[in-house]
Amino acid sequence: MFRSLTAWRDPGAVGNDAVSVTRLIDTVRSVGLIIVFATVCLAKPRPSLSGGVGTAIVVTLGLCVVAWVIWMLGERWRPMLVTGLIAMGAVGGVLAGLSPNSPAVAIGCMATLSAAVHLRTEASLGITAETVAAFLVAGLVTGASTGELLGYSFAFVGLWSTGLTRRKFLIRAEQAERMLAETRRARQAENQAATLAERTRIARDIHDVLAHSLAAVSVNLQAAEGLLAADSLPAGNPELTKAIECIGRASMLTREGLAAARRAVLALRDDTSPLPDQLAALAHQYRAQGDQTVEFTVTGEARPLPAQASLAAFRTAQEALTNARKHAPGQPVTLSLGFEPGQVIVSADNPLPKGGAPGPLAATGAGAGLAGLTERAAMAGGTFEAGPTAGSWRVCLRIPG
């Protein structure tokens, strides 16, 4: 009775604190029923099976217990609530008239109060009128005094008006809760829109500055490679051959940088292709550019991931393949993507270099790739591990998703 209308209509929406309060209220109601039952049995006239009034008290007291239990259960199922309140109003009013010297009036009072809180005004007024009428009929039959008839009737009506006030307060509270929820949703939508706008701006800046610059560098490198390969230059010059190789390597790195810039722009714009397709294209690219065998497998049912998690997974696979080419050239690489309940796993395994000798490209790079992957994994809410295991080097990323 003391909960909000939202919590009453949807008990699953309340938290643990509200559930504890509900249990406390049920306990209080159960204790109240026991007190009413005990005091009615001790008051005069007492329940008995020998006299007319005593027998009527026994019957109505039993019906009150049943109606009270239905009312308590009705807090979770509305049809039972209405049935319980109607029954409580009728038998509660009769019991109050039969046993005016006991707290039997509590049955009718709870019926009128609860009806006013949970039902429409017309319905609650009908239950209140029913309670008062039942009490007056029983009181007149048993010869109750005028003070008892008027006092108990005013008690029923007074609690009904109190319940109406409580209902208005609950309706206002519910409206305030809805307005607060709508305000929060609107604020979240505004923040999301602002975030998307900022990401779009960053993507546009990256495209305009980095991608255009790399494209210009790539064009100039291709032109330089063409000039160095001209027939007018002396053939067989080792330094010239080395310069052509360096330019070719720079062109490849520039193309990779362009591809990475495009992926970063797409990730910021939320236009990325599915992660399995990205990793499959990455594996194909590494197979085409070198002599490594890259086997890519996908397990589980693929599902979309947040942009940050998808980018962390892609960077992990990219770094793993790059390190395999640098430190274990020619060794096969197994790249796998697993969609498991609640998480996504990206792993890469390759045999350690034979004889323990480092590859010719082992000294290249800044040596901060694994540290960067650990930071990316933490930002995405996941974990990153890398190290030797059973003669192989294993890289594993676990991210929620």
C-alpha cells in the first residue's frame, strides 16, 4: 500500500531495497491479521457455535481471514486485489458490527484505505459504501449504540479520504519519475549525438590531413621508383638497387598506412564492415605480401561489436601478424576469432623462430606495440596477453561483447 504505483504495477522493476520493504510490509500485514484474529476471539461477544451472534462472528472471522489473504496476494495480481477488497469490505463491515468492542474495524478500514490508493475513485467509493452499509446493517441487528454506528462509519469514510490523498501523491510521484526518466533519455540522446558529431569531425580531419598526405607521398614514391628504374640509368649498380628496394618498402608501408587511416575513419563514422570480414581481408593481405601461411578461422555466431572493441580486435590481429613477419619470418600463423557468450576472443599463434635467431626485421619498430595493445584492451574493458607457450608465440585478446 505504501509503494509507488509503478512498483505496484511492475514488481520486477523495483530493486533489492524495494523488495525488502515489500517483505517487511507483508510481515506487518500478517502480524496485523493475527492480532485482529486474537483480539476478536478474546473480546465480547466471543465467537462460539452455540449462539446466533457467536456463530456469525465465527463465520465472518473466517471469511475475513480468507479475504485478507486474497488482498495480500492481490498486491501482485490485480484481479485478486479487487476481489479481496470487495470481500474485505463486506465481511469486515459485518464483523465490525458484530464485534464492536474489538479491533475488528481494522478489516474494513484496510479495505477502504487500500481501495482508495489502488483503485479509481468510483470503484473505491463503491467499496467504502459497501463497507459502511454492511457495518450499519450488522450494527443495527445487534443493537449497537448510536455513537458506535456513527464513529465506525466516519472511520471508514475518513480512511477512504486519506487513501485518496495518498493516491494523488503517488500519481504525482509517478509523473515525476516518468519526467525524470524522459529527461535522462533526452540527455543521453543529446550526449550521444554530440559524441557522434565529434567523432565525425575527427574522422573528417583524419581523412583531410593524414589520408591526403599519405596519398601524395605514395604517388611521389611511385614516381621516384619509376625514375630509378629508367633505362638511362646504369644497370647493376648495388646502391641503385638498394634505393629501389627502400622505395618499394616505403611504398608498401605508405599503402598500409592509407588502409589503416581508412579503417580509422570508418570506425569513427560507425561504418565499419563486420569484424570477421576485416580480419579475413587482413589475413589475405599478409598472405599476398609475403611468404607466410596465414590460416584464419571464425568460431561461434558473429555479432556486431562496438567501434572501440572492434578496432582493438583488429589492431591486435594486425600487430600479431606484423610481429610474426618480423620475428619469425616464413613460419605459419594461425589467426582465430571466437564469439563466445559475453565475450569475443582474438588469438594468434606462430612457431618460435628456429634456432632462436631473430629475423632480419626484428630490430625495426619502436617496441611499444604490445604495450599499446594492452592499453587498447583496457580501454575496451578487456584483457590482453602475449608470450611463449609450448614452442609457439601466442597473442590473445579477450573483450566483452
